[in-house]
Amino acid sequence: MLTKRKLKNKVRVTFTLPAREGEESICLVGDFNNWEECVTSMARNKDGDWQVKLDLEPNREYQYRYLVNERTWRNDPAADDYVRNPFGSDNSLVSTVVTRLPKRSGSKKSRG
């Protein structure tokens, strides 16, 4: 699952991946971290799923994949789209176009 929230100058994207048996570690790898493996580690949330939040530049598209147990690549079933990569498979794609993203809570000022 991908959730997105507009911040002042960024878009906070929460990447959530349902857990599977045998997964000991998952890293999020993509354009946003120069495809460096295991720089962006995911942690298990209270439901047991894997999750990480990133603040990304708005109005861009980022390609990414998950690296499971430092050896198996996995795509995101909830990706915005998929793009063919040079290795004969697909990369997941997330868009940070801000036209319809919810703003962060508490950002409205009262007009008293």
C-alpha cells in the first residue's frame, strides 16, 4: 500500500508491504536513494507488515523495488504503475504529483 501526504515542500510517502513467511529483512531501493541496496531499511509495523516513510520531491515519478533478505527482488502490488527495466523485469513506480494529495493535518489556520 502507498499513502501520500503533501507537506510544505515535500510529499511524505508511506510504503507498506504485506509480510510473507520467511522474510527477515526488506529494503526499499530506488531512484530516491540511487539504487543503493539496504540504505533504506523497512521495519515491521504493529500489524506485522513492513513499512517505511520517505519525504520525496513533489511532481516527480520514482522507480523502486523491494529487496527481500538481501537477495530477492519484489515489486509493490500497490504501485502507481510499472516501468520496464534494463534487466528484463519491471520496476514499481510511485508518483508524487501534488494536485490531489491530502495536506498534512493541522495545516489549516483558523480564521477567528
